[in-house]
Amino acid sequence: MMLIAEVVHFRRCARLAPLAFGPSESPRPWAMLAPGIRLLAAVAVAWGLSTLLVVQPKSFRPEGEVQPGKEQHLLIVLDVSPSMRLEDAGPTGKQSRKGRGRDLMRSLFERLTTEQYRVSAIAVYNGAKPVVVDSKDLNVIDGVLGDLPLFQAFESGKTRLLDGLREAAEIAKPWNPGSTTVILLSDGDTVPPQGMPSMPASVASVLVVGVGDPSQGSFIDGRQSKQDTFMLRQIATRLRGTYHDGNKRHLPSELVAGIALRGVQNQKEPWTRREYALMATAIGSFLLAVLPWLLEHFGTTYRPGVR
């Protein structure tokens, strides 16, 4: 119908060309494109509106509510061995290593949009036990990171950090690709040369955070214990992650920004037919509205009347 109307309009304009355009009997060159522009704009509007009529409407969620499937995950592997209760950490050197780890995580949570995140915690000593999985309540996580004697849930023995990392890989496996940050909080431990678990596709990054004095140790069970920076760096390297000495310094802003940026990127959604229909309707409507004004003022050089 639109094409037929344009053909009829073109024939009428051809008969009235001397009156409309003066002696040249033709408009400016660009105005010859007006029928095609008008036709394409009408098609865009018709397609856009008909598409919006049949596609599933999008519901907008309240601020702070995350669309299902778009959540980000923080998976904390917490060393709960007895050495983590030694009080040689923090800027003053009088804080327990576990307490220092809690302060580091509190600082991280304060700098993230926590509504986007589900936080899990795994306790590791001579084995690994999930404590909390996918919690929205940071108070629960804070309690786990606090003074709970979680080491009592294990039999005495040597710390096996690889068990905690292996458990983290299993928990994170079903989550969306690139949605997880694994954080290991520990004062270090001897790690065998083999057996390092491979992280699944859901794990975007691994952050190894050391606590405890790295230079001066404290005695426990007849041996000297201090932060084993060499071993923690080795774990981070083998997992293609990052090591940070958190004994006196909080997590640097660039590390936190990297975690936050992945959360923002994950919230971005690809364009669907709905977005293209909205764009087509807007552009088509704009062209149909502005084209008559452009033709009236800039469609011809002929200006009838007395000069």
C-alpha cells in the first residue's frame, strides 16, 4: 500500500513540477531520495511495532535485585588450621591471622556491589568442608570468618590446602562461565608438586591472600609458624592467579576493580529482537516526523513570490 501511494504521489508531483519547483522543474538531488526514505521508515515502524506486539515483555527489577542467572560468585577457601589463631597479624602485629582475614574480606565487601554476589565459604584444615554455599547474607559469612573454632570439625593433622581448592572447583563447576572469583585465605602450607586442581570455566580469577607475619614466626606445636609467602606465590602461579600479602595492607584498588568489572560485564545482556524492534521504531518514527520539515525548508531552491 505504501509503495502504491508513493507511485501515485510521484506522478502527481511530476505534473505539478513547474509550480512546485519553478523553472528547473526538479527538487534538490537529495530530495529525490525522499520516497525511498519514507518507504523504509514506514517498514521499520511497522516491523518494530508488530514485533513488540508478539515478543515477551521484559520486566524490570527493583534496584539491587539481580536477574536469575546473572549472579556473580565469591568462593572463599578459608584456612582454619590452629596456626590461623596465632596473634601476629595486622598492622600492630597483635591480631589473629583469621581475624586479619575477616578484616580483609570486610574491606572487599564494602567496595563491591554486594547485591550482585553470592558468597560461599569452604573451611580447610586436614580436609575440606563447605560451610556456606551461595549465601546473600554477609553477616553469615562474617560469622564464619570470625572466631568460630572451625578447626574442631576436623581431626588433628597437617593442613591440606589442595583439598580446599579441589572442593572449590567442584562447587563452582555448575556455575556460569566467568562468574566466580576464588579467594584463598591462608598463612601458607607445604604443597605437593602434583595434584593442583584445574579450575572450571566458571572461575574467572583466583586470588591468594596471605596473612600472618612473613618475617618473624610464632611457635605452635613445637615449631615456628609464619606466613609462607613463597608457597602462597607458588599456589597463585600454578592457578594463574594473583598473590597479595594482606598482613598489613588491604586488597589494592586495582584488584577490587577487576572483580567489580567482571560483575558489571556479566550484567550486560546481548541485544534481542525486542531491542532491535525498539531501535527500528524509534528511527523510523523520527524519519517520518522530520522528513516533511526538511522537504519544506531544504527540498528546493525555488522561492515563489515577489523579490
